[in-house]
Amino acid sequence: MVQARVQTKVQPKAGEEKGSLQAGFRAARKLADGTWEEIWSDTAPTSGFDPDGTLEKTRTTNRTDGTEYRYRARTQSRWSYGGKSGELASAFSPWCYFKIDSTAPKVPVIKSVSPYTLCTADLCEGKGGPGVAGTFTFQHNPADADITGFRWRLLTASGAETKEVTGSTYTEKLVVPKLGGTQVLSVEAKDVRNRYGPPAEFTFKVALAEGEVGRWRFDDGVAGSGVTVAKDTATVGTRHDANLRTAGAGWSTMARRGEADQSLWLDSADPANQQAYASTSTAAVNTADSLTFSTWAYLTDASTSRMVMTTPGTQAQAFALYYSSSSKGWVFSHTVADSATPVIITSNADATNPPLRVWTHLAGVFDTQADADPANDTLQLYVNGRPQGAAVKLAAAATAQGVTYKPWNALGGLQFGRSVIRGESGFFFRGRIDESAVWQRALTSEEVLEETRVKEGNRPANELVAQWDATTVTGTTIGELSPYPHPSMQLSATGAVLDDDNALTLDGTSGYASVQGPVVDESGSFTVSARVQLAGQKLAAKPVGYKAQVAGQRSGGQSSWALWVIKPADDTYQWQFTRTATDASGKVTKDTAITPATDVAEVDTWVDVTGVFDAQNSFEITDPGDPAQRLERLGTLHLYVGSSAIVSRTSPGFDAAQQGSGELAAGRGTQGGTTGYYLPGGLEQLRIWTGAMTREQVSGQVLGTTSDDTAMPAP
């Protein structure tokens, strides 16, 4: 069976024709001399056409045992206009390689012991829950007599979590789904020659997890409204509304869910009002049992430690999620006992000196492993959905400090923006807090990652955090128009002018505009878009291989992220969106992610070029140095030229989170320690959002057009 999804290059809008499409398949076999011979072709559907986004499937004819094959596919389209008709076809996809081995192990047998049951056409009943282990028995196929083991994984888990076990029959008691909903357990049998056969798949449904016991969106009022209560909008358990305390607490339009949203404001310039916070009147969560904190934080002052969420007891606070000025990073901590001489155990962020004045998602998970044994309780910090280091075992960490660990329940109200120790307040937060929630269970890593998407309906929310618009100004600066306190872009002394049409014109030799960055937390998702016009005559005069930066954020001797135009050949120009990994000194490491446009970039016309970094969309690749190893890559890149999405053919994403700092520039960039790469052309505006936009959001928010809500999201 082969399959491919047909897709139009430009997504149809609401009410428009969805296309008359089919998939065209081609297969070839490898000959003894290493060359390839085409041996099969087909289309799907075999008659008629399907609309955009349809997954087409067909079967090849029988193939020869032991032979290596490859296949590829393309989208084919029917058109008719003015009484005429014809067909068009896209370029082919990359090759997919496979080999037939009929003597390898057959499909094994999977039997469920508990608690999950096989989904049938008539019944797919949810059992267990995220984090609840299932027991399954793996048996060899009756046709196999030489099976020595199995390997298995849940298809919603990463390949790195694949487990190998031995025996012709094996019972696995630790199949742990991490998300609710339908799951697929995949099991392959291994024979005495260490060959794995095709997988058996067992489809079952995991009961949806219990929801949060508290959620505060902080959108209850606006500045000057007099509203002082943030409603708890959760639906599980008892509600715990939060009261805003002192004159320095209020509401801000700078909020994580976008233009119409509000957040908790704790950022007064008056020292007398810098001890503001919000709190519930009673405890919102039992700190003696598993729990999860989740929140968005916008920190403006790192001169001292700044508490985001805390749970105070009588003498100490059981848990705290905060910025630490001593470790210079985000921390999730637990105090071993409600004592006047507390011992504190921490789970610390991997990176220090996080950027200020950016939205960052923080989560803290306390996991008692659903038993009464404190020896296996753990503490884990997440930043932008990613676990920071290994989970900390609380009992072992406490023993190392000469004390005994035992969970305890803090009875004080949940605090937003301050600590309470022995009745004394301190470490007040400076900035904004938004979208806070607590669960009376330990969220899995996948659930934490999903929480960072901040979905509005079925779409991830985004917030415009920076906008420089040259069409609104004259002189030598471009003002910043968002509610966020970013300075104006300064024009270079030469080569950059604001022309009569209120566009920034750059000479391609020395002209640029710049401002101090960053404006987003690059370990999380973000979107950047520039409206640019390439100067055709000046680009034509540049040598082949010339590269110019439209906009980008510097990181040492590189651009951490950048939109580029390149000249691969005479009279040929292409767009690129790149991210480059650097170490702490700004030196380039091995990871460079590039999403190039496949079409020729137009000159002398205005184009919206948009780059999207989706930090929540991780994936795996094979380690080139060790084909047996699989590496998790953090984040994927997408490039949009207008509303057309460009699929990356490279391997975007990084081994570790990346963050740029320093100059954010339009019209010039930095690469390999050299600053230059000047852009010949014009720039009307540069906009940056926190959050990864979908194709439909690019159409609506960047281009100002409407789009079909049911259209397929960008790949």
C-alpha cells in the first residue's frame, strides 16, 4: 500500500472551489548495476478527482522478494475554462525507499491484559488515563518458529522511547500512554538473525484525563475598570477566585491570547506600588499529592528573585515557580517541610539569563507516581513545553542535604506574584502573568507541550509583540506600534531613507535599520513577517551566490533567525527562512535549519514573506554518525510567500533550545562572524508574534484575507 495527500499550492478560501485533484504514483526497482528502472505507475482515485487535502491510497502490483524499490508521488489537477480543459501536475515528492523480505518475521499477536481494550468498529471505550500503565502480552505469529524477542512503542511517543524485550512470548506491564484519546501500540517480532518483521498494531482508547482544578485567564477587567477579581474558570472541583491586591495590581492589554485579551499587570513604575500580587483566599490544590502548575510570564526586572506562583504554608511555601537571581534562571522548587529552617530542592532551567520582556511558558510538575512511597516522588520544571534536565528525585535530594523528605499540605491561598514565608511577603513579580492553571495530577510531558499552544477554539493563539511600520513615519527612525515597550528602529547613517511613499528604501550597500532585541523567547514558538520589495536592477548587479538579509535577530557572529533572499543564478532569486544554533559565546554549532522557497522570488513588487518557528512540533531524525540512533529535534520551520506554504526539505529543529540577543536588524545580517549582507530594495513593515501561526492565520492576520476554517493546516 502506498499513499500520498493531494494539495493545492495556494489554499482555497471559503466558498472557493476545492480543486479537482488526484495523486500520480511512480515506482522503480534497483538493478544489479545500481541504476533504477521504473516498473509501476498508477493514479488515485482511479477514476474522477478529489478535493484538496484528500489522502489517496493504492496498492502496487506484486513485487519481487529481496528487491529494493522506491516510489514517489505528485498532485495532478484537472482544469476547465472557456470551453477548454487540460491537466497540470506538481513536482514529484522525494523518493520513499523500501525492500521486500518475505522470510522476515510475520506480524505478531498482541493481547491486552488490563485495563485497555481493543477498539472495534462498534465499540472504542476509554479506559485508564494518561500516565496509567497498561499490561499487554506479545506472542509470536504461529507461522514463526525462530522468534527471539520484540520491540514496541506507542505511535504517539517518540522513537527514542522504543523498547526491546526478549522471548517468543512476553508480557509488558509498563505500556504508559501520555495523552488521552485513541492510541496505537505497535509491536514488531525479531528472529534469530536479528531481523524485524512488519508491526502488529493494537488500537485502544485512553480515557480523557481529569481537567484542571483551577484556571485564571486574567481577562476579567481592563485598566481603570475597578474590577479586582480574577475568576477561576475551571470546571473540576471548587472554584477559587483570585483577588488583586494593592494599587500596583491591575489589567494589561499585553496578553498571551492576542489583541482582545488581558493579563495580570504587576509592573508599576512607582516603588510604592511594586508589592502587588493576586491570591486566592484558600488553597486551590493539595500540595501533598501530585500536581501541576502552568502559566505564562512576562518578566521585566531580574534584579532580584521574582515569584510567579507559590503555595504558602505556615512557615514555608511548599512549591514555588519563579525566576531566581542567584541561579539566573527559571526554577521550580519544593520546600521539604513546613519549617522555619527550610531545606529547598529545585529543578532548574537548562539556560541561564532568560530574555526579559518576552512571553515565556513555565510549568512545574510534582509527581508522587500514584503510590504512597515517597522514595520515587519527583520534581520537574518545563520551559516553553520542554523538560529542563532530568526529573529531580526528592527523597534522594533531601537525604543528600541531611533531611528526610515527606510530602506535606500547604493550606495558604495560591499566590500570583509573591512569596509568603512565615507570614512575610517578598520577591514580588515585576511584569505580567497570564493563562495560569493548576491540576491535581502530574501532567505528562506531551500534555505540558500541548498546554503551551494556548488554543482559541481549535487554533493556537498568538500575540503581536512588535511592529515597525515605515508607512506611518518620516525622518530617521521607524516607531514601534505594538503595546509592547520596544524602541524605534534607527536608520543607518548612509544607504537607508524613508522615501516619499513612506517606505524604507535600502541601497544594498550600507543601508539598514536596527533596534536592540530580542522581542520573543526563541525557545518557544514565534512568527515573523516582512513586507518587502526587491530592487531588481540592483540585485541583477550582485554576483551569483549573493545573500541579503531582509530581517533577523543576531546571536553572536550569526543571525539566530532570519528572513533572506539569495541569488543562486543569474536573474534567479529565492527566499529563505533560517535558524542557526550557536553556543554561549555566539559561535556556530553544527545545527542550521533552512526552509528555502522553491519558486523564483519576484522583484520590483511588494511581497509578504513570513517565517514560522513551531517549537511545540518536535520530530526525529537518524543520527548521521550512528544510523542506529534517533535524535529528537526541537521545533520545525515553515516559510510562507504570500499565503503559499513552503515545506522544508532540510532537517529543521535543534538538539537544544536557542535564543538570540543583541541587534535586531532589517536590511543587513550577520553570518560566520561577518556583518553585512545588505538588502537592495524596500521595506514597509516588520511584524513579530509570540506563537506559531497556521496557514489560515497567515492569510488572515498577515495578509488581511479570510480563509476557510476547514482548510488543511500547513505541513
